[in-house]
Amino acid sequence: MPYVTSVDGTRIHYEERGDRDGEPVLFIHGLGADAIGWFLQRRAFSTYRCIALDNRGSGRSDKPDGPYVLEHMAHAAREVLADAGVERAHVIGASMGGAIAQYLAVLHPEQVRSLTLACTSCLLRDWRDELLAEWADTVEREGMRGFATRNLGWLFGPRSFRRLYPVAVAIGPFLMRAPDHGFVAQIAALRTVDPDVAELIREIRVPTLVLTGSQDILTPVADAEEIASRIPGAELVVIRGAAHGFMVENFRDFNHVVGEFVARHSGENADVIPLRRRASA
């Protein structure tokens, strides 16, 4: 399993799947997850060279004491690409991974062929800051199992939540596999996001897809609309009935929309910025 050592000495683990000769796609996961969380996407993108990293504090990467900083996590993603010998990649980031992907596109635009920002935001709302602080307190008091049991409702839509809750309670702590201190340190990174980035994303000039679910209550549609309004030419797609965890809950819709977008900006179409915006899928 390949590792790359970040500038601060943190070892970052990543894995590769798919076609070694295909166009590179970099997957950046969200809070508390790891590279395994993209298992429903890796098969759908098997004709691409799929690279998925474990952010610091998660998976097989080092888990130093926090707090962490999103900018450092973006630099680590760039170092993963360099270690893999990749000059440019289609970058797909979900939730916290979407925030990291924004930093990557702002700081290292030459390495981003296309950008997909899923269930994420560019601004730290007061209510979300308070929620993240509450999550950190819950983990410090009750550990990840207590957190996962209490907060699954933020990830799934009401219909899926009723169906999946018994299973999710059992497997939630295994899906969100960050240790307690790593999870809390990642939360700290989200709570100290640089407000300047929300302005700097206006300078992004790569094809960008902003994707969200109509029932996402953690990063509501308004957050996606805000990002799409700031990035020139960005496409906005809202998946009806989907919530925050739609990479799993609505994976077929997610894979179809993102796969079509990436295909349009691969090969000879790589530098074409879309002029249209779609409202729903």
C-alpha cells in the first residue's frame, strides 16, 4: 500500500484501483470516513485510474494530535498526486473532502482537470459551527459509537433512515473509522476554514460540477447554490430525494451524474468549460 510523507512528516496512505492507463480521478472523502467509503464509486469508474486517499486522522494514514488544517490536507492531496506520478486529475470531493478540493483547486489549479464538489459548502454557517462543536463534545464524551448512533439522521433521507437505521447503528462505527482524536481534529479543521477561500473560488477556471441532494440538511441546497454562483461556468445538479450521504444512499444517481460530467471533460474535451447549468436529476 503506497504512502507519501507530507511536509510536516505525516504519512498519508492512498490506494489505486481501476485502469492504470486511464485518466486519473482523485477521490477525497469526508469527515470521519476513509478511502474505503468510495467502494460504490470505484467500480463505476473502473475505466479510470482511481486514486483514493485517507485524510490525516483517518484510515491507514497517520493520526497525529490535532487540530488539523484544511490547507495542509489539500497539500497532502497534491503530494499524493505527485507520488503517483499524476500531473492532472479529475478531483471529486464529498463533504469535508469537497472543502479540501476547493483548497486544492485554488492553491494548485494546474493539477485539477475537472472539479466535482458534492454535499459541501464554501462558508461556515453559525448553526453548522455550533453543530460541529456539539459533535466534537459528543465524541469526547461517548466515543465514535455514541456519535454514530446519535447522528445518523444527518446523513440519510427520512425514508432511507427508517429502513437503514438498524443496520447503520451496527456498522456506523466501522464506516466512520477515524479514532476519536482524529475525528475531533478533523472537526477543528472544518471550524477554522479560511473565509478568504470562499472569495478565491471565484478564480477557479476548471470545469466544475456542484452536486447536492434535495433533502440534505447538513449542507442544504443553498450551500450548493452559493458555490455554483461563485465559480464561473459551474454546473449545479440537485438529486431529488437525496440527503447528505447520497454517494451511498443514491449511488446510482451520483455515479451517473458524476460519470457523465467526468466523461465530458476527459480526453480532447478536457479543457471545455460548460456553459449550461442543470437544476435537478
